[in-house]
Amino acid sequence: MIAQERHGDFEVLRAGDRGAPRVVVLHGFPDHPPTFAPLVERIAAAGYDVIAPWLRGYGPSIGGGPYDPETIARDVLSLVEDRAFLVGHDWGAVATYAACALAPDRIRAAVAIAVPHPMAFLRSFVTTAQLARSWYMLAFQLPGFPTIAAARDLALIDLLWRRWSPGARLGDEARASLHADLRAHWPAPITYYRDAARAARNGIKGPLASKITVPTLQLQGARDGCIAPSACRGQERFFAGDFRAEVMPGVGHFVQVEDPSGLAERVISWIRRAP
């Protein structure tokens, strides 16, 4: 059974046995923990204590910034007890990479979903057609765009879900819940992109410039309309530890909604390999 709890500044969904090895599941944009409930339940049933926090800037967690990857990674590490496993999707994947680089001794293994290592992703802008897919990142830099993005009951958010996971659909209740959480601290969810762009203009520094030694599995949907599998090429050079990349057939960006069983199987298999 999933419960909702408060952990310091963060609201979390939690399932599994207290005292079991901890798995922290991290959502991305434009998303929130409830869409990960089927994944959380499956990982918990495999013998883990699973928490899925609302990230900074997503109601009902803390709303204040900054929203750069290192800050979000330190938020994640505040939820790690002893040594934990990380499973991150989209921005949660970016936070996972950064947390693994910041504190490799505290992370037993990691799974990054829908986003390759950020250095590989940035390179894909000049080596593939990824820049065209990432138009929204550029749009989020425009001064008036937060208002445009929130217009007509967050119609842009619905558009991104449709384009990024063709054929997937949230039910009316799930959609209303997601929109409510996005509105709670709007425009914080898109300020992530502004803070990331500011950091990129100054050059990639800090944890994301380091090679990752934590055992990492990177998963990409074959039909992802946000980040194509081609953007993942060559990312193995940014890992110094055990690394595997897999493309999941028949799914798009929001793998946890489209194929929670297949995703859970891969996640559980990977974390069980960890020492």
C-alpha cells in the first residue's frame, strides 16, 4: 500500500518495508510522483523501501529555488539513508547523475530513464537532430513564455505529453492531479530549464563534469518524442563504473505510464546486481 508522508521539506509517496534497502524514485518534467505509483508498488513488492518525492518547485514540496542540477541532487541526497538506490526519470535522471557524482559512496546503483548523461545530451545538439526536438527548452528562456505555457489550463503540458509519448493518455483524474501540482509553484517547473541554461552558458562544471563510478543503467523509449535514442550515442565515455544502456521497444518518454511492468522488471534486475 502506498502512503503519502512528509520528509523534511519534501512530500513523498512511500511503499514497502521500513528498514529494507531504500530506493528513491525521482520524477521529471512535466510530471509528479503519482504517475510512478505502479512502479513504486512493484519495486516495493520486490523487498525495498521506496520513496518518490515531489521535487523542489512541485507542490506540495518546498517551492523555493534555485533549481540547478546540483541543488536538486543535494535535495535527493537528503532523502538517502545509509546507502540507497536511485531511479530517476527526465529531470529526475539529471538529478540522479549529479547525485551519483557528488556522493558515489552513498549510492549503491542507479537507473536513469529518458535522459542520457547530460554531456552526451548536449553533444547531440550538434551531432543529431535533437535540437529541433528540444525547442521547448529554448522557448522556456523567453521572458513571457511562462504565462503562455500556463494558458488554457496548461494546454502546452498536455501537448508535450501527447508528442513525447504518442498513444499514451492520462485519465481525467490523473491529469487534473498533475495540473494541480504543476500550478502549485508555477513557473518553478520550467525555471529548471532557465537555471540549467544559465549554468550551461558558463560551461559544464561541478558534478555533471565528472565521470560517474556508480553502477548505472540508462533506459530510453524507442518512440520517445522528447529525446531520441540517437541522443544517447557515445554516453558510455562519461561513466567509469559499470554501465549499460538499453532501448525499450514500443514506448515513448513516459515509460512508467506506458509499460510499468517492463520498467519495473529492468529496474529490479539492475539494483539486485549491486553489491
